[in-house]
Amino acid sequence: MSTTITAPWRPPSNINPGALWTALAIVVLGAWYLGQAVGPRQSALYIVGALLGVTLYHAAFGFTSAWRVFIADGRGEGLRAQMIMLAVGVALFFPVLAAGSLFGEPVKGLVAPAGTSVVVGAFIFGIGMQLGGGCASGTLYTVGGGSTRMIVTLLAFIAGSLVGTAHMPFWTALPQLAPISLVKSLGVAPALALNWLVFGLIFAVTVVVEKRRHGKLVAAHVQPDHTARWLHGPWPLVAGGIALVLLNFATLALAGRPWGVTSAFALWGAKAATLAGVDVASWTYWSAPANAATLNAPVIEDVTSVMDIGIVFGAMLAAALAGRYAPVWRVPLRSLVAAVVGGLLLGYGARLAYGCNIGAYFSGIVSGSLHGWLWLVAAFIGNVFGTRLRPLFGLEVERVKPTAC
């Protein structure tokens, strides 16, 4: 039996018109500018980014909070939504990645080495998720939604990413496996079956844990009962997860590879350091041909940067439609310190682990990369530690009172 915590739905009475028209103008004008300056494909990716921002905000699809409430309170709705998202994702991605092309264009997955750097980086990232108050996608959409604290997290995230690039030669020299694609190693059908089995097991574990803790399944969202809800929010978690899969698949079609987030943060940090007189171009990481080309090119030519900016303004648009765009500038000192520490850990960990909750976990797993699964385990353990550290910084750990059947 499932119990849903509900409240009567009403359309927002106070849509934020200033934020709404500002965000809409930036999205429309940005798409037009990118179409002129770079090309229609880049413009389309910016729009996809904006739609990702709307989806993340309206579905409140936070990886960080979903893991925290399961760790601290045994509630697994968010984790189950993630498993459904991944199950749909591999069904879409595996056959296409095995074929190597989509709509006549070459595509490839985000497949990275699995080893020491992934374990350490994902563990660090997991702690940073709980102290910083968000993951990579979560940081962007909450910044767009008007969270001033998350601006601090984002700036520290960028700084941590830059430091991570400086230390990458050390970490990549440690023991690791070559990149392993389950799709190529096992074949499409066995890889799908194996992944679906693991998703199903995780789904089942969350159900068992939640029923033991609360006596029933506790859903914290309100089911949509009015078509206007799809415009103003909130959306069901599962609907949000499926929308993220479809938008990730659109990214694959347009960019030739799945959705990523944090490489842009490293790039922004490197460009800022270069302007400050730091010879970033001489670092091993940035002297690699692909990274050097990205560093020397304008930011508007970087797919990840363009999509990240789109996420911010898409979330701002969604927050305005929900009547919830109202930045609060006062942040408690301990919370501010946690944002800085968490952001640094997020940025540093993401570089070491070849990605974040999007590039390594979501897109890594739907790419069939073994490192995506290694990232999940290490990051979850990091989240356990991070959740226990939150009260030291005055941060909430959400719990509901256990009930019997």
C-alpha cells in the first residue's frame, strides 16, 4: 500500500512576471544568437539545456535529496524514480550506441576508465553533494531557481574543478582499468538484461527498507490532477525522470554524445585563471589536444557550457512560472562554510571521477560504462558520510515520523 502526502493543488497566484520575462528573453535571444554565431545545432542544444532546467525544477529531481532521505529516513521514492529513469535510458541508448550512429550521424557514449581516481573522486563528490546542498545538475537548477547559497556552491565547484585538472596526472597514474563498455563487452541484449536486473534489485531494496521503516511507502509529491500543473509544477518524479531521459537522448542526437555538466566548470575556471595570469595552458590536462582546443575556443562553442547556461535560465523560467522566484540574500555562516567546502569537494571529485551524477552516473550508466556503476557505489558511500556531517553545519536532514501499517 502507498500513502501519498497530498495538498489541494492551486495554480500559483503570484507568477513572478519580471523573472519570467527576463528568463524567457534570455532563452529566446540566446538561442537566436547561438544560431547566428555558431550554428543551429548549438542553438538547439541550448534549448535542450533550458528544457532540462525546467524539468529539473518542476520535478524537483534532486539526486542529493533523494539519496539523503533514503540514507537517513529509509524513504526511497527518489531512488526508485532514478532506477526507472535509468531503465528507460539504457533501452534507448544501448541499441543506438551499439550501432554507432543515430539519424545518420556518429554517436558515442561517455565511457571512462574505472579505477582509483573514480573511487576517490566519487566518494569525495558524494560528501560534497550533502555539504554543498546539491549535485552538478542540482547546483545549476537551484541557482536558476533563485538560491543565493547555491551561487556560492557553484563558484566553489568551479574552483574545485580547476584544482582537479591540475592534479589529474597524479590520479590517472594510479591503478585503473581501461575504459570498459558493457554494450561492447556483453552485447546489447545481455547488457540490457544485466542492467535491468540490477535496477530491479535496487528498486526492490528501497521498497523493503521503506516498508520496514515506515510500514508503508511514503510518497512526498503531489500527483498532477490539472493540466496547468504541467506548466506551473510540480511534476511527478517519474515523469521528470522520463523527461530527463528523452532530453539526454536529444543531446546524444545533437551533440553525438550524452549529457554532461562538469567539464564546463573546469573550463570556466581555467579561462578565469588564464585571465588572472595563470599559465593554465601548460598544465598536462589542458595541453592535451582536445582540452587545449576547448580552452582556446570561445565558450559559446563548448556544448557543455551552452547547455549548463540553458539549464540555469530554464530553471529560472520554471521558478517564475511556479511563483517561487524570490532570492534570499541572508545565508547563515555555517551554511555558507558548508557551501564552500561542499562546492570544492564537488568540483575536485568530479574531475577525478571522470564526471558527476550526470556525466558519470546517469550518462555513464546509460552509455554502458563500468565506471558509472563504480561511481554509484563510491558516491553513495560518500553521501552516507556527508549526511552525517550535515548537522555540524546546521543543515537539515529530512525525516518523517515512522508509522505502522
